[in-house]
Amino acid sequence: MKKIKNIVSFLLVVLMLFSFASCGKDNDVVSGDNSEVVMSYGDYTLSEKDFMYIVSTFKSQMVSYYQSYLSSYGASYSDSDILEMQMSEDKTIGEYIKEVSIEFAQQLLIFEQLCADSGITITDQSDIDSINNALEDMEVAYGGTDLFEIELARLGITRSAIERYMRANVYYTLVHDYRYGENGTAAIPAESVYEEFVNNYYHYDGALYAYADYQTGEAYTFEFDEEEIKSFFDAEFVKVRHILYKNTDSKNQKLSENEIAEKKNKAESALASIQSGEKTLDDFKAETEDSGYEYVFTYGSMVKPFEEASFEMKVGDVRLVETEFGYHIIEKLEKTEEDYVGKVGEDGKTKGGYKDAAIAAMSAKQIRAEALETMDKLSKGELEKYPEQTDAKKYYIYMKPSFIKKNDAQNAEFVKIIGDIEEGKFQDKEFVSDGTYIIRHLPISKEDITSEIYTSIEDELAMSAFGEYVQSFYDKITVNNELIDKFDIKTLPMLDSNLYTVG
């Protein structure tokens, strides 16, 4: 399915533009200024000033967004710095802004012409009021109509360019509904919705044997005697200290290959100094790029390479381990009684210690054992009915029959598990942060579809079809590429937020 950047998705998801708009003056053929024409389609033209407002608005919003986002990490960047950052492997943010501005402009012309061709007009007074109120708010922000007009003249922006830009969403909605709304000229057939549902959704149910109360975050625990707890702690917990040379920058972006190689060399050099006895890990503590130095933990608490190395090593061993975070130098330490029970402070209270963590881990292990016992019975056909909707155990959570999209990226691992299960069969899966799931892959048919999913699929199919429909007009647009090439994103003004947002 082709990805099409449409006006609504771009405004709402990427740049958070107006959630309202209005056609206002329906189907203006010209923009009301005498600047050169950047592009045209049918009876409609887009002037240089119209296009400048589009590009300046996108630039201002995107640059402001990135500056705000990066400042949350303590970083400060100028406008030009942001524009030169990579949006993708082959495109800077500045290049991306220009690209979507051109596409926005093309779509605006197409929607204007389609509205005219189809005899579509604005009938909702609230849309008209919205655009007028937005302009009034702008005027108030600048101290009245005269001062507002002065500011527009200073920036080279026309009022009609702002109005036209703000009408984009309504143009989109009008044409979209004309084609794909109720009784639309190109409405999505029900069979297409059902086919999409059956082919692109999984149906499942099951149960979760939870390790903690999801509302309070408190671990479910059982009673164990002291000897059991201490024995478990000694066998299942490990103590290490480490330093980290990260392979990412302050914004969590991967470093260059050369920078990563330098970090690796630095880690290898430090390791050699420690192993030779020339220095200790403490001598390199100031170089670590991790917030923690010493850790006591059990299985499932750290990334796999770090965890595996920590348990494999003998006390006193030092090892270099690479993980997704960078290069770790790990030294294994002997656990102490204080690590288990904590340390008594001056106030007489005991603080720290991993006894409670050991109890929680033991309890989780017991809960998982119960889940695996259930799974074993299911595989042998010893349970007539499963999952049960209710259970006396507070850690048992029933998962009612549900649906999940096969391309659900946020739950990709869960989706893969269901896909790997034969229909009608069960499979267990542990997620240390949640518990052990027992999942059943249920058969699916079009009769299973819910009204909510039906509407969602119908909207998605309409969105995709509409994107392709609009794109089919692109080659009919006349574009003044020579004039567009002259637009320098860096020199265009950064607009005050009052010129593109409403309070």
C-alpha cells in the first residue's frame, strides 16, 4: 500500500497545525497579490507570496518543535543548526520542509479545483466563523488591524495567503467526504473492509500470570522461610560495577562509525590498564557515561549480553562487553550481608538491601511455574475449558477474545508470538516486566468484526485510496521549478507563533 503524505495527517501528526479551517471565500482563482506564480492547476494559481507563507509556516513550526524537544535534553541549537540536521539518511530537516511544502501546495491547488469541479461549497457556518475568529485573534495579538497589516507587510505575507492556507483542512475534508463519505461517489465496499480485516488482523485470547499489580506496581509475593530467601539470593543475584562508553550522543542518536571506533579503543585501552594491574576500575569512574556504577541484580534485569557476562564471570574478573548502549567494562564483586539485608543508618532504620527483591523474584518464579504447569496440561489436552474468566488468584488476569493488527509496530513481539501459534493452539511467553502470558490463536472470520474495527479499516482504506487519487493529479500541475529553486529555507523568516496558531 502506497504511503501518501496528505494535508490532514501532516498537519495533525507532524506539525500540529490548525485543528479547524474554513473555505471562507470559496474557490478564489487568484490569491490577490501580484507576485510571480509558483504553480498552477486548472483555474487556480499559487503565488510566490502564498508559497512563501506555506514554507515559512512549516519551517517555523518544525524548527520550534525540534528546539523545544532538544532543550528537554539540555541541548540548544540555532535555526540553521536544526535545518541542517538529518531528517532521514538522505534528507536534512530543511530539505524535508521544502519537500512537504511543495506537496502541500500541490494538494491545495488540487482540492480547490476539485471543489469547483464537483460544485462543493461551504455550508457550515462554524467553519467560516473559525477562520474569521483565527484572523481576529492574530490581529489582537499584534495590537489591532493596522499593526497586524504592518507586520504582514514587513514579512512579505498577505492576509489572503494565511486564509488560503487555513482553508486546507476543510478542502481536504470536503473532497474526501464527497468521495468516501456516506453515499460517496467512491465509497469503500463492505467486502473490501471484511477482506482487510480477515487478512490483516489476528484474533486471540488467553491469560496473564502477572508478577505485579499493574495498578500499584507492587509485586505479588508469597511467604518463604529465611533460609530459602538467602539461598535464592546467593544463587540468583549477582553484584558488579562497571563503566560505560556510550555509542550514542546526548539525543540518543547513534554516533558516527569513527566516533564509535574511538569509544571502543578507549574501552579496550582502559581494560588493558586494569588487567595489567596498572590501574583499577575506580580510576576510570569519572569517564563512565552511565548514571549507575554498582549494581546488584537478578535475571531479566539487564540487557542480555551484560546479564550473561555478569553471571558467567568469577568474582574479581574484569571483562569488556558490547551491548546496544555501547562498551561496558564490568568487574564482578563479592556480595555482602549488607547487600542482602541493607545497612542500618544513624537513625536506626535499615535502608537498601535486596531481600525484598529476592522475595519478589522468588514469587515471580513460582507464578511462572504455575503458568508453565497450566501450559503443560493444555498441551496434553487435560483442561476442558481455558482460559477461565475468573480465578481466585489475584495474579491471574483473564484476556478476553481480542484483535490485533498484524503490522502493529508497537506490539511487534506480541504480534509475532500470535502469528507463530497454530490456530486453536496455546503458547506461553514471559515478559519479565509483566509476567507469563498464555496466548491462544483464535480463528477469524468476517462475522467477528466489531463496528469500531470496521470504521477504522474503512477510514484507512479511504485514506489510502484518497491519497492515490490526489496524487494522480500531480503531473497535471504546472510548476515553476526555477522559482521554487530560489527559495532558500535558511533565509525565510521564522514566524511568530501568533501567525500560525490560535490560543
